[in-house]
Amino acid sequence: MNALQGIESALITIENLCAAFCSDPADRTFHRIPSLWKRSSSTLALGKILKSIGRSGCVVFILHKFVDHFKNFNFDESLSCSKLMNSEAEENHNDRKGEGGEHHPYSLVNQAFSVAVQKVLEGYICTLDTLFASVGLRRSSKTVEVTLLEVYLHTKELRSQIEAIGNICNIHNIALCFSVSSFEGLIAKANLEFHKFPRGGDLLTYLYTQLRVADPAHTALLKFLFLCSCEPYCEFIRSWIYKAKISDPYKEFVMEYVENTPYPPGKAGSFSDIRLATIRERDGVAVPCFLKDFSIPLVRAGQQLQVLMKLLELCSHIGTVNHTYEDILPCWSGFSSDHPYYASPLTFNQGSIEAMVLARNDYYKRMLEKLDTILTKLEIRYQQVFAS
């Protein structure tokens, strides 16, 4: 049970037991005993059961390392480890390099993915705690002890789920080397795989592709990981199309937003109080495959909102103490705070769609009524702009 929870000391013990049992031939003395269970309980069979449990526990152990790696990333450690990566891995990740050609070590998308993996692991551990009660319900006797075979059979589905996550995180093949390679060697291989794991938009493309071909038994798991990983990217989109702003500290979003810079001071009559924003597509940043056809409309949505905001700056009525942009523009904060399901969910049912449409229509109706009232009071400032 400790090994299934990924406890290192228990895994080392299981590893030693596997080596001892699998190196000896099966104990054929049991063949004289009529019990089917005792005949199948040879040392070799025990070794195979322990090896399977050990591999699953090894996946859990490495997954915990995976979560720690992306939640508490060390930049210096990343640079030293990246030097050990082969040229092929570096070539495959050239499109995820940051400014100056350096491979950016951190990602909000990867952090969200690792948090989702952590939640799955917590659920896995909680389910293991119910094993004794589950075995007790299936027994006719009141025996408290649980056999190795019962542990193996009752955790089959759980181990299958963990192996699926191991495959998604590209560490399952490392766990297959359990009882063959040293434990320190497995950890070293895992650290190299962590640095080669897809980041940002590439990770979303990878998860989306896996979800489309997923086994039905693992579809719910993959969908959960995909939706959690998408949330930071969806926040980039929401902020851009509803506020014309981008908060992207690790340069993952397709758009790059440069802080507003004012017109250079010139002759009298220039709009020195109106500021401009520089928006451009970020070079070398991977766009999720399911958004490539919408990248241009996405870019234009935020740009059009910026144009409206600039036009409103020309109106003397806007920007006063009693009125702000939110009085006219339907910014995201205006109608999402009280209704979480407005946050553009990726999965929904017909009932939630209908409720969303009705609520948004009501919101826009109220905004149009407010707009009609405000427009009657707007005063446009006319000033001549001299060419510099």
C-alpha cells in the first residue's frame, strides 16, 4: 500500500523483493497441494505481482516530481539540465523559445496542468484509503487482513488510470524500467523528460490531440486535464477581447502587448494626452491547433476594442469622475462577477447555453439603453493634428 502511494522507501523495498523473487525459479512444491491459489503463488508469480505494483507506485512517485517541477520551477536548474538535452529535442522546441533565443522555463498553462495532475493524485490516494472497506464488503467473513492478491485485483482500475496519466506526461516508459535501472537513474531520466515536455500552446495541442483519440475509459480524465490546462489561455483571450489588455508574464499568448507610449511632444495642437498601444503577433509562439483558424478574428477583436477606447478618449464626457469606459463598453468584469458560468465554458449543456444567451441578451439590452442616454451628452473635442 505504501508503494502504491509512491513512497520512496517502500518502492526500494519492493524493488529488492522483485529482484529476489524473479531470480529464482517457481516453487513447484505447491503443485502437490490441491489449492489453486497456493499452486499459483510461486515465487515467480509473486515477483510479477510485486513488479506490477512497483511500476504503478513508481509512476505515482515520478508524477509527484512532475507536479513539483512545474509548480516550483528553478530557472538555474533548468539551464544546467537543458545543456544535457540532445540536439533533436532542442530542434523540436525551437518554436517555444523566448526572447534572445533562450528556452523559456516556465508556463502558466503547464502550471495549471500540473495542478490538475495533483488533484488526480489526491483523488487516487483517497481512493486507496477505501481499499480495506471495499474488501470487507465483498467478504463473507470478518477477517481484517487483506491479501496481496486482493490489493492487486482491487486496485487494477486505479493503476490503469495512473498509467494513463503517466503516458500523458511521457514518464510511463521510465517506470517500465523499475527493478531494472537504479532508482537514482530513474529520477535522472525523469528530470530530462520534464524539460522536454511540451509547453504553453504546444501542450494544449498535445492534450487536444490525445483527447480526440482517447480510450473511452480515459476520456473523462483527459477532458479534465485539458479543461484545467486551457483556463490560463482562456483568461488571455477574455482579457484581450473584453479589456484589450494582456497579462502574459511567460510569453505564451499569440499576441504581444507593449505598454502604451504617448505621441512625442510636438507642435501645439497635437494630442499629447492620448496614448497609443503597440500590438503585434509574437514570433515563434505556438498557437493551439484548435485556435489557428480563429487567430485573425481574435487579434482584430481586441484591436477594435482599443480603437473604440481611443475614440472615447476624444469625448470630454468620458473619463470624468462619474463615468468610465465600463459605462459604454461591455467589458468582461461588467457581467461575469455574479455568474461564473459566463466564463465561456468549453463544455456545457443545452440548459446552460439557453440561460447564458438570455442573460447576455438582457445585459446588452441594458447596456444599449445606457448608451442611448450617454450619447446624448457626449461632446467631441475637435483639434487639429499637425504633421511632425
